[in-house]
Amino acid sequence: MNAFELLKADHEKVNGLFDELEAATGKAKLSVFNQIKSELELHTHIEETIFYPALEKPEETHDLTLEAYEEHKMVKTLLAELSGSRTADDEWQARAKVLRENVEHHVDEEENELFDKADDAFSDEEIEALGQQMEAEKARQQGRTVPQNSVRKSTKKKKGIVSRIAEFVGLGSSSSSKKAAPGKKAAGKKQAAGKATKKKSATKKRGTKKAAAATKRSSKSSASKRQAQSKKSATKKRRSNRDYGLPK
């Protein structure tokens, strides 16, 4: 049973008891009132210790949850005033009607506003987990045995709620990873660009060296050719001089 189903079942039960209260007479009214008091005290206890603390966190349910706490205070005050009477006189009955009106207003606001916003703020699993926790707490308060599977489910799902709240306040690991990803990506691009620039510079440098070496080789080759031609011309001249009987 999820949180909404459990709390609505409580609301229906109390509403039925209020019908009985109006129909009862004499001491029977006080007997029915004691049942209403017990149900409302247990109901407000599980809401204030489990349900409302979870709903205070999300922005969607924060304000309505604080209002719900204040409405509980009014109901507790009326319960204390009514429980101090030994007879259900007219004044007592008038106050009992005020109690019912306050409870009905609270239920209407809770079921039609708070539950809808909570349904948007939490996942189905988290709502189920809250229901399991409240059911287990009701059993403990009433002296009943708490089902072990309910405790295990409650503990397991509670971790999800804690994680959700952590993400909500900016401590979630997933959001941090997402934020860190662009930085790593940019750093990777920068590093790759740096490597490409270095590679390009090295290639250019090697090209310059090769060009210089080629120029040097070309210069040497030209010098060698000129030197060879010079030697060839000198040899030819000596031969001609010799043929004509001229000095070398």
C-alpha cells in the first residue's frame, strides 16, 4: 500500500467514525470520540514523523506541508479540549462539530492539493516506500508485529529518497558527472589541438631542413660542375698550345 492509499484509508475511517459520533447519544458519544481521538493521534504521528518530513524538501510541496503542520496543531488543541469533558453536552457537541470541520478541511486540502503535488515530486517507488514505512510505524504504535518484508522494502526504497534529496540540493553524483563531462571534453579537444599544432610544426621544420639540404646539395653539384668544366678547358688549352708549339 502506497502512502496515498494508506492515508486516504485513514481519512475514510475517521469520516465514518464522525458519522457514528453524530448518530450516537449520551456516553456512546464519548466512546466514539475516544476512537476518533486514537485514530487521529496515530494518523498525525505517522504523517509528522515520516510523510511530512519527506514532503518538506521539494519546492512543489514545501508550503502546503508547513500549512498541514499548522492544521494539525488546531486539531490537537480541539482534541485536548474535548477529551477533558465527562459529558457530551451542547457545548461539547458544538466543539465536536468544529473538530470535524477542521479535519474535513485538512483532508480536502491534503487529498486534492498536497497529494497531487507530491505525486509529481516523487516517483511511484518513493511513494510506495513512504507507505511501507508509515504502515510499519502504525503497527509498532499499535503493538502489532511489523511484517519483515515491509521493513526490507522500506529500507531499500529509503535509499532512493535520500539520493533524490541529495540530487535536489545539488549533491547528486549523476548531475556532477554531467557537469564535469563538458570540461573533460573541452580539455580533450584542447590537448588534441596542441598535439596537432606540434605535429604540424615538426613536419614544417623537417620540410625546411630537407629544402635546405637539397639547396646545399644543388650548390655543391653546381660548384663541382664548374670546377670540372674549368679543368676540362685548361686541359684542352694545353693540348692546343702543344699542337701549335706554343708555351703551355
